[in-house]
Amino acid sequence: MKLGKGTDRPGWLIGLSRKHEALIQVGMHSKTGTQAGCLAHSMSRNIIYRVNGQEIGEMGIAACLAGQIGIPWIFTSGDLQACVESAEWVPGIVTTPVKEGLGETCAILLAPVEARALIRERVLRRPLRQSISARPWPSRRLLRLRFEEPWPATLNPLAERVDPFTVRYTADSFWSAFYASRNRPDLPLPA
């Protein structure tokens, strides 16, 4: 197993490649503003992401990026609200809640050894393996960010200011719109 770490990453999902069969998300948090979502955030607690009008968190962003190259989202583990959010986007997705938020920074959680065993069992179960043939996350192309304060001061060419707090990125694909919002509009799709 390899892990990617650091802040100056070449892309948001380090190592994403067409050779992967499925997207499995572990240790996830629900999107910004989720009631009873422990550490709920979407890159930041101060930004709300919308894709084609629908609010989306980090799990959905990862699924859209993976879906651009045909990789389906089939599993999520994290707090209970993250699992609920996953099921709203992908009916029938296999989820494994390992903690339940009582507030922004408080949760009841499984002991780490129990959480790891439960995740391993659910990832390896036969129905999950069969769901790999599921369709990839749909392609979406319009990304809208709403900030808590007026920002950013200057915009890149793919951005349009909707109001002092909202910036819209429109491109041919979600991949391009997302990376335009990260000031990397020319980042190519993975091979």
C-alpha cells in the first residue's frame, strides 16, 4: 500500500489512474453545514460547493473526478452522516459508519481495531466486489463555490463572479471546472 501526503500535490486525488477499478472512500466526513456531522467540511468549513445546482462535499468531488475516467464510487466509510450523504448520491452504495457525530467536534466512535475489522469485512464482501461493474459517477460541468466572505479578489479566465460571495466555474467537464477553481485549469485527465 502507498499513501500520498502533503500540501503541494500535483492533483487532488494523488495517483488517480484509469487502471483503478473502483473508488473506495475511507475516513470521510460529511459536507459543510451537515447537522450532526462530526468535523463536517468541504475542503474548508467556510466554502459551499454546488455542482449543477446541487450541494456537494469532498466525497462527491472525488466521485466526480474519478467518474470522469470511468471509475465508479462503490464504498464509503466515515461518520454516520457521511454514509447517509453517500447513499443519497449513490443508491445501494455499501457504507460503513464508524462514528456518530454529537456535534461539530464530538462523536461516539468504534474502537480503531473494531472499525478497521468492520471496514475490511465490508470491502471484501462479495456483493461489493460484484458492484464494481456499476456505472461511473455522472459527468458534471458547472461548479459553483460560495464563500463565507467576499473572495477571491481576482478570478481566472474560467471563473465568473455571480455575487460578492459566489464564483462559478464552467468548463467542458467537471475535471476542468474543478481544477480551474484550484488554479490548475490545464491539468490533464489521468492516463
